[in-house]
Amino acid sequence: MIKPAIRRSALAAATLAAAAAVYIPAVGVAGAADATRDSAATPKPTVVFVHGAFADSSGWYGAMDRLRKDGYPVRAATNPLRGLPSDAAYVRDFLNSIKGPIILAGHSYGGAVITQAAAGDPDVKALVYVAASVPDVGESLADLKAHAVDNPAPPLPLQLVEFTNPDGTRSKDAFIDPAKFRETFAADVNPTVAADMADTQKPIDIAALNQPATAAAWKTIPSWFLIAKQDQANSTNLQRWEAERIGAHTVEIDSSHAAMVSHSGAVADLVEKADRGTR
């Protein structure tokens, strides 16, 4: 015969064991739900776009609109196009005004600017290059252009306009000949839009093309590269070489140099891939 005290102890132990079996999984489920909510609540990075020479921030409008719809805050930094050191410093100050993580995208010469501007910035989580020029330390855009590849891009049909600097010295601004702008820069862009781009292009101080980079953010920040396969301004094979050198995740599309205009969806997709790849 089992004694009452022993029976009561066994019953109490069984009750505690059953309670523990129910209680422990409940904690685990709650923790998983909290983690899911925390992940969903994590703010998306601000995507900052930097245009290159012969363009302006309006070229990013399509990509910016798509990214806004997908919940990303977006900004565009106006690139002064006065010289690599000063342009990079300007963009770096712009980045410092933004709180939280950043994905930084640059087109053409804007690629050189973000390469220098983002160096050492812990908030920049990814670099996205669009048909870009991406120098190493000590390299200028002229050095990159001179790198030997198969099927190099033809010389740009530039027009030079002299201007006076604030200190009285003289410099030269470079434009693409408007009559040749579409075939050189934007062959797959709507003709009316391309004509507007040609007539409103922002020139670059020609001296900027010979100024070497002093920092290379791609050495420490992961990068993505959109290669334009129909580019007549920046050789497709040069872009491939640059992307391989920096270890970028690459996407190739049938696009002119103005990929951000003619293929804005592909640019937005690559930005979102960069975000997912760095979370």
C-alpha cells in the first residue's frame, strides 16, 4: 500500500513537471516573436545617390521613386564637379548630416567621389557603382581611362569653356558636345529626355580628371557594380576589370552610360540587393 505522503509528493512532482513543459516553450515562442518584430522594425538604410559629370541628380528620379515605394529613405547629393578632393569632401559632409546606416550609390565620375568620400565612414554599409569609374589610391580618372582593355571607349567629344575662379585664375569646364550627347551618353534614353539632358548637362572642371584618389572605400566596404554593356562613354570591359579588382557583386545589363535613367529599375534592384547583402 502506497502511503498518502508519498502519493502526495509524486502528484506534486508531476504537476510541476507538466507546468514546466508548458511554460518553457511559451518563453521560446515569445522570444522568437519579439525577434521577428525587432527585425521588421529595423529601419532601412538611407540611400544616397551621387551623380557624375555631364549629369545631375534628376537622373536618379526613377530609382528614387521605386525605392521610396519600397520603404527606403532616399537623398541625392549635388556633386559640385570642381575637383575630386573638394567634391569628395563636400559629399562626406553631406553624409555626416544623415543619421543611421547609409547605402551610397555613384554614377560615372560619381563613383570616384564616393570611393573617396566614404572611406572610414562607419555608417556607409555598401557602395553601389553604376557604370562608374572606381580608382585605387593614387589613381586618377585619366589613369583609369588609359588602362588597356579590349574594345576601349572612344575619346569623349568634349567642348571646353574657360571660366574665372574666385581667386582670379583661369580654368576650363568640359561639356559633351550636345550634338553627340545622346550617342555618347544616353543612346537608349528617350530622344526628348536625352535632348534635355544634353542641354542642361553639368560640366566638370577638366582638372578633376587628373586628380588622384587619396582613399579607396571599397577596400573596407562591400560593393555592388552595375555594368553597362552598351556604354560608349566608359568602356564595358574597363568596368568589368574595375568590378573584378574591387571584388564587387556584379550585374550586367544592356544599357548606355545613362543606366540610371534608362534602367532605373535595375539600379533600384541592385541597391536592394546591397541592402540585403549587408544586413
